[in-house]
Amino acid sequence: MNVSLTLDEVLPLIPDAVAEGSTSVTEIKGISSLDTAREEDLSFLGNSKYKSQVPLTSASVVLLPEGYVGQPKGNQLFVRMKEPSRGLAEICRFLEKRISPSPAPGIHETAFVHPDANIAEGVFIGPFSFVGRNASVGPNSEISSHCHLGDHAQIGESCRIHPGVKILSRCLIGDRVILNAGVVIGSEGYGFDQVGESHEKVPHLGLVVIEEDVEIGANTCIDRARFEETRIGAGTKIDNLVQIGHNVKIGKGCLIVAQVGISGSVQFEDHVVVGGQAGFAGHLKVGKGAKIAGQAGITKDVEAGAFLKGNPALPFQLAQRISVLQRKLPELFNRFAEEAGNK
Amino acid sequence: MNVSLTLDEVLPLIPDAVAEGSTSVTEIKGISSLDTAREEDLSFLGNSKYKSQVPLTSASVVLLPEGYVGQPKGNQLFVRMKEPSRGLAEICRFLEKRISPSPAPGIHETAFVHPDANIAEGVFIGPFSFVGRNASVGPNSEISSHCHLGDHAQIGESCRIHPGVKILSRCLIGDRVILNAGVVIGSEGYGFDQVGESHEKVPHLGLVVIEEDVEIGANTCIDRARFEETRIGAGTKIDNLVQIGHNVKIGKGCLIVAQVGISGSVQFEDHVVVGGQAGFAGHLKVGKGAKIAGQAGITKDVEAGAFLKGNPALPFQLAQRISVLQRKLPELFNRFAEEAGNK
Amino acid sequence: MNVSLTLDEVLPLIPDAVAEGSTSVTEIKGISSLDTAREEDLSFLGNSKYKSQVPLTSASVVLLPEGYVGQPKGNQLFVRMKEPSRGLAEICRFLEKRISPSPAPGIHETAFVHPDANIAEGVFIGPFSFVGRNASVGPNSEISSHCHLGDHAQIGESCRIHPGVKILSRCLIGDRVILNAGVVIGSEGYGFDQVGESHEKVPHLGLVVIEEDVEIGANTCIDRARFEETRIGAGTKIDNLVQIGHNVKIGKGCLIVAQVGISGSVQFEDHVVVGGQAGFAGHLKVGKGAKIAGQAGITKDVEAGAFLKGNPALPFQLAQRISVLQRKLPELFNRFAEEAGNK
């Protein structure tokens, strides 16, 4: 990454920073990991397991935790702080605004906004985006190109809606929500009545509520509820290509990695963490802080704090032990055959 | 869900209904499950396992099966009918038209329809949608925003095409089909010839046929065939984020849950049911009425009526039994070690 | 598939072809497999295991390998060549141009191209597509409808970008790349810092680089890197609904089948082949030519040339053997119980 950033810009972003050493470099040209950084780059020790790389790095500026033992080389600046990852995040946020500046507020000449929509101050509506009747967009939200905001849908303030997002009628999006490209909010739930040999559609009259500070990855789909609402709790982060069925309730601060599938009416309490490609059968309850390994198949309720793996899912340690024993099955069968032969 | 619905509107929707008791409530404000319903709500007994909730419900109107034993409380109306789920569905369909009325027929001012396209009576073409050369749309079909209907593609009558659906050239969509947001019909099949170390593209010249009464979930993809057609049979319901490869044939009345993957040239007979995230290797045949559990991995042909689970997939009962025994592997290994030690 | 193709058109497409026999058919009406072909069809022996079908086929023209032993029937033309699959591919490419001709170069009247974008000769920009500031499109590339090409993004020459593709700012697409409908290139990476109970966003400032001759399937998502780049190597073919996380590096000539998930910072060397729905944990290295079976779960580095299956993944032969033994677990437990009883 090529950036152009002066030390005078960087240091004020981290109020608790203490500089040590000095460098003739006044402009940072890139941000890199310790091992790949070159002169004029900024690097950082985010995880102490890489501390042996610090004395070897060519970076001109290195963000370090307060307690790091060691001194800068000649022509190198150490910047010590409580949490280098957060310092780095501050610098990145500063850079992001420079690299990808927000568009100036306004409605793109190719967008279509219904005359009865309610667009707040500071909003950008991008090219070819559609805003329906009685829809509303809160202050300082950015809606990129090719988005659909259905009738009566609402977006809060300071949201970032990437290209091609479809928010269908009546769905509600909270403040500071980020929806990546291609996200679908409010698709019809998958519910049918069996009538003889055919499947008769059950209309889905409910909606989807996305609370504040939620982020949702590209092409993820969230179905609307049958009557009431499908709800994603505040601060939950959902990755790409995730499926969330009708009537699901996800708690606050959950992490749901890519390609997870959550069937209808599942309920997550807060701070649940789910690895990629895991799946949940319908109508389950998952307790607070539970952790589910990638590719697990969950078919029963999960207790708070549990850590499960596999399909059928087992407690993580047991699943690991069984995996080890499965590798020994050929040996076991052989020994058993021998024993039997000896009698 | 807040609705506003008078009893005079509701009762005629269910011709076989018999009312019992009486209520001063003349306007229904919501539809809820028995346990969450409040006064002025309508509720229903869809599954007899919840019948103990009926005497406790606060709902003002309750849909019940004919044979339900019990009487309404004071100021409560029981409505008995053959199948309360179907009665409810009728009410929901009525409400749906009120909550999400169809747009008036016409072509949105921002849409682009090729002059050689053929648009029937009663059709709505939404904002920023594109209809290509010689494409056709049947009577009373609704196409929402940002859709693409490629050259020579055809849509039947009374279809509902949600925002951002891409129906690529020459694909054929039957009557009363519902395509949720972001669906792709007719993407290029994944087929290559190995030429030395590189993979040379095999052009896919065929198309996709979607028969009548099919529903397809958000962001699902169906590839076009190499020469002939990929086909989805009448009445089949496909959930979100499903992958259907080139040349696949799906029978009638199948149910395919979210994130299932079906490789090229697989053939399903009618009424196959597939749980979420299951996968099928290429060129398999799956017999009539087979059931496949979620996350199963199918690598061989499946007989009609089979019920399979796991990867490698086994008959459901055997798979369940093996799962139980796997949990006992630590015990088995311990006992075996003891036995061996005793000799 | 109905085609109309004269023998005079077909034969010059395959310079090494040698014709044998003769047919009164001068116009080919379809291309079909040996067993389904009718008179006036062209068929082919692509795989020698079908050679017994050759004497039985009704096709009027049959593409065969040089060494095929047998003669045409009356009124049938054999066309022998080194590799019938490649001959067929040539014919298909010829037909493709006839069936789906490229649109004439130009910018559709409904497209929006920023005045500072750089559009080369021979480019088509389709309906409702958006090309951002300082974006560039190389010679003879086709961009279909509803595409988004963000600021500073670049597309090489002779690319085919299908409807609804989103290429976000600064991403780089090489020459002859095919992106199917709904592909997202450059979505925000899934990376957060835990701050107390909440997850603070890590900005993703990097980009995505797609090298030449890559093909990507419908609705697949590729996240941008944190600082540097996520990269897909030349000639790699990726199927539909695949997830590729931030900072991933995929080598050249890899095959990645539908619904695979690759977590952040994974590195593939060249010619890796991954079956559908397999998943990779973060930060792994996968060696040259490794093969990963469908639905496998990879949680450790993979050696070059390895062939793995299952979750946890094991060498293919061992995994197969263990699968067989698992089916015998009920028997083993029974025998063990008997033995124990006999003592």
C-alpha cells in the first residue's frame, strides 16, 4: 500500500504515544508487517509473538506496546503506546478518509428518490439508486450505486450502504450500520404449507430490524419474519455470504463468519461466535457467549459458554479427542482381529 | 406486526369457518402466536402440540381445528375450520395485498425496455430495470428495480421478480415464479478442458428453464447448460444462496434449503427434500422422494425414498447410531487397552 | 440446443481434422452427446469410456480421436483429430459468437461514465452501469448492465463483466478476465479489534488484484486486503458463491469449486484444486498442486501434492479407510461386548 503521511499527521492521532529515537524520514510511504516493511514504512507489533522481528525490521517508524524491551536502531523511530493495534486503527481511519473520501452530500443525477421519501442532511444517494415511497435516510448516511430502499424502509444516521444493496419494504436499519455490496435485507422467508403433493406459500408479512453498529458482509441475505421481525442485535458483525432465516433473533456483539447458515426462528443470546460454514437447524436457542467451530452442524440448543465442534456437534475437547481416536481406528480393528485370531 | 383488519373482512376469507363465542373487538390489530398474543390480536392453533396454550391465550380471535375441545372465554371468538394453517394463509394473503400492494402496471420512467421486447398487459417494470431485445414478459408479472432480462429471455405470467435479479439471455421463466433479490439465472457453467497446465474455457451455449410455481431464494445462482438446458421442475422451492450447476435437472415439488450445492449434471426426481448446506458431487441421480439431511455430502446415486445423512452419507438411522458410538470411542479404546494389559 | 451450422463452416475450424465417410446433411441442427444425438446433429467422443456408443449414434457428424477404430455408417461423417474436446470447443466458440454476439462498442445511453474515466477503443458499457472517477477500462472489454466500477478501479483488455458486478475502488482486473453476474470485488475485510465487549472496525485500506485469464462465478465475493492486496493468480477459475477473505493469495491455474470458503491471509501456491463447500481456516499455506475434497475442513498447512478429505482433513486414502471402518463400528462394539461377556 502506498500512502503518503507525515509524522506530524500521525503522532497527534495517538494521544498516549511516547516517541523514542529519531528518523530523518518525515513522510511515511507505506504500512507493512515487521518482516516486509522497508525504509520509509510504518510497522507495528500487534501480537507479542512477533517481537523477535522488531530488531530486524527496516521500518522507519514502529508502533510498540509500552513494555517492549529494546531500543530503536539509528534513523528509526519507536512509538510506544498502550495498545499498538488501536493506535494503528486510528492511523488507518485517518488514512481511509484520505484514500476513499466520502462523496459530497447530495443525490446523484441518475438516482431516483420518491417525492414522499425523507432524506436528512448530509446524505449521499449514489448513481442509479432507488429510494421508495415514505422511505427515510438519516443524517450523514452514504448510499452507493444501484441500491434499493423499498417503501417505508428506514436507514439511520452515519450508515455506509455499499453498491447493489437491496433493503426491501418496511425494513429498519439502525445508526452506523455498514452493509457491504449485494446484501439483501428482507427477502421472503422460506416457509410453505404442504397441501397434498404441493407446497403452498406462507406469506411473510413481518420485517427485518438491524440494530446500531452492525456490519454485514457482501451478498449476505436476511429474510423477513412471518409476522413480527427478524432482528440483528447491536454491534454484531456478520461476514460474507451468510444466510439468516425468517424470525431469527441474533443478540448483541455476536461474530458470524462467512457462509454460516442460520435456519428460521433460531435465537442467539449476546456475544455468540460462529466459525465459517457452520449451520443451525431451525428453532434452536444458543446461549450467551457460546462458541461454535467452523463447519459445525448444530441440531440442539446450545448452553451459554459452550464451545462446540463437528456434526453432530460435541464439546470441543471431546470432538478433538474423538478425531484423534478415529485416526487410530485402522489400528484398533487390526488389533481386534489379531486378538480374535489368537483365541 | 400491526395490522388493521375487521372481522367482517376476515370471516368471508374462510368459507368453511364456524364462529363460536363473541367479542366486542371488531378490528384485529395483530397476528401472533398463542403465547404472545394480546387482546385485539388474532391467533391460531396450527400444530396440536400447542393446544394447552389455547385456554391461556389473550387473543380476541383464535383459529382452531374443527375437533378442538374447549370453549372461548368471555369476549373471545373461536373460529373453527378444517385446517387453521390454510385459513391463516388466506388471511395473510389478503393482508399482504394491503401491506405491500402491487405497483400499478406500467414501465417506470427510469427503466429501459428494448423496442423489440414484448411486454404483456398488466406488467410492471421497475426503476432502472433493463429488458433486452426480443425478451418477453407475460401478463401481470411484476419486475422490481435493477433487474436484467437478457436478449430473448422470457418470463411467464403473474411472476414476481424482486430487485436486482439477473435473468441472462435466452433463459425461460414459467408462470407464477417468484425470484428473490439478487438471484442469477443463466450464469456461465463451470467447465474447462485441461490443456497442458492451463484450463481452457468450455463455452456454455445452453440455457436455464424454470417451470411454473417455482420460488427461488435471494442470491441463489443457476448456471446455464453446456448445450441443452438446466431445468427446475414445477412447484420446486429453493432457498437462499443455493448453487445449481450446469445441466442439472431438478424434478417437481422438490424442497432445497439454503446454501445447498448441486454440481453439474445431477438429476433429481420429484419431491426430493434437501437440508441446508448439503452438497452433491457431479452426475448423480437422486430418486423420487429421497431426503438428504443438512450438511450431508452425497457422492453416489441415491435411491428413491432413501433418507441419508453425513459425509460420506449413510442411511439416517445408521448414521445416528454411528454418531452415538463415536462418542463412546474413548471408552472403547480404554477398555481395549485394559483388556490387552490383562493378558 | 438448436443451432444452424454448415459443414463448410465447421471443418475449417479444426485445421488437423481428417474427414471419413460422407453425409447428405450439409447443415448441422444440434450438438448432442452420442446417445441422445439425432440425425443432423453433431456429436463427439470426448472420453474413450463412451466409445461403444459410437457405432450406435444417430449423429450425422461425429468428432473422434485419431486412433478410434471403426468406420462411419452410411450417410455419416467421421471427423478425426488429435483432441475432439478441443475441436468441439472451437466449434462452440464459433457458435457462441453467433448465439450471443457481442454488443457493438459504445456506451449505453443509460450508463454513467465519469468524465475523468478512461475508456479504451472497442469497449461496451451497458445499461445503468457506473464508471467512477479515474477508473479505466481496457480495449474490447464488455461491461454489461448494472455494474459498478469504483474510483481508480482498472479493467484490462478483452474482459467480460456480466450484469450486476461490483468492482470497488482501486481494485485491478487483468486481461481476458470473466466476472459472472453479481460478483463483488473489494468488499471490506472481516477484521475487528476486541475493545472491551465490543468489536472495533479495522479499516481495510488495501485492494484486490485479479490477474489475467481468471474466471469468477456468480455472486462470489473477494475482500480487499488490510494494507496490501488480495490476489488471484493468472488462469485460476473460481466457481459461484465462493468466499475469499482479506489478504488471501491464490496462485496460478487453481480450480476452486462452488461455495468454498477461504479465510483471511491464506496462501495457495499454483495449481491447487478445491472441491465444493470446502473451508480453510485463516493464515494457512497450501502447497503446489494440493487437492482438497469437497466439504473438507482445512485447519493446518497443506503440503504440495497432498490430497486431503474430511474435517479434520486426512490423507484421502486414510479418510476413505476410516469411513469404511466407521460403518463397522456397530459390529465392533457388538463383538467387543461379546468378548467381554465370554470372560
